[in-house]
Amino acid sequence: MIRHVRGAIVFYAFEALAHYSEVLHAVFTRMGGQSSGPFQSLNVGHRVGDESAAVQANHDLIYRTLGIHPVQVVTAQQIHGARAAIVDTAQGGKVIPATDSLISRAHGVALLLRFADCLPLMLYDPLRHAITLSHVGWRGCMAGVVVNTLAEMRRAFACDPRDLFAGLGPAIGPCCYQVGPDLVAEVGRAFGNVDGLLLAQPDGTVHFDLPAAVRWQLQ
């Protein structure tokens, strides 16, 4: 990914999308915002206990950095589910309930989601100019948010998965994602005998490779 710095704001962009001038995208870090304490500093979650004014200031910083207006932004109430929603200018400035994947091909619409350990997944069809942003945690991964997003792109816009660019943003890695027996069983049910997703550690614990699981589903 390409690192950008605008004052105190740091964000990243997918190098493979650099030659698509019609696509404005950014993966922001925690750096450069107004929040303090455990939310320091660029927190954009309104429902985690941070001060509302600080969260709004952080949103405004992002919008100014990208040169977009709040009425262009569509976001979602993320629930670690599998629902994918088609949005356009009519949903500008709104929050889509109970949704973890946003899909659009409307010019001027900005999709915004929030991530901690979960994986940001961006899909782009350069032939049909359809774009998606998905929030993929382990629950959404098991529930099928990746597959549902691909299916909805095909249904709504006749997208062919072979034409898509897939960008996997920063997320918790297999080095650190220790899981218990319940998740091990969920992975077995969702993926069968796919190798490399559950990694046994020398101390007897098991780690889960979320990015590898998402890549497998995309393939």
C-alpha cells in the first residue's frame, strides 16, 4: 500500500488502484485526530463511549482530507453480519441499519466503515464502475459477507468476479489472533478441510488467519 501524510493525518491507498483516477479511496490510521484517552486519536466510532464532538471533528478531518462533503457519505450500523446493501446518492448522509457491506456505482458517493481488528475489504469492477466496502470479522466471514457481496454485485450490476480488483486492508494477523475451541469448530464448519487457516502454536494454542480465509473465499 502507498502511505500518504497530510499534516498529522496518515492514510494508505492500494497501489494497484493508483491508475484508476475515478476511484478515490483511503484507509486511515488512528493518527491525527481529536479524541483522547483510550480513543486517541482518530476515532470515528460514535458508539464506543468517545465524546461526540471529538468523533464529529475526526469525521470532518477525514472529509476535508479527501475533499468530500458529509452529504456524500454513506455508512452503516455494523453488526458483524453478512448483509450487503446497494446504495446511491439517495442514501447520502445516512446510516444503513444492520449492514456490513456497502455497494455502489453512483458517482460521488463515499462509502465509510470502521475497523479495529476486522478486515477492510474493497472490491472494484473497472468495467462496470461498481465498488464495495466490506467489514469482515470472523463472524461476518463465517456468515458469508464476502460471498454475499460478490453475489449482490453480480445480481445488481452483472459484475463478473474475474474482472474485480480486491484490496485487503490492515487487519489482525495470524501472528496474534488466538482463538478458542468454539471458533475452531466454526472454521471447520465454514471451510471444511482448507489448510492454513488454523495454525497450531508451540504453546498448544491455535491462531486463525483471517486474511487467508477471506482470500480463499474470494478465490
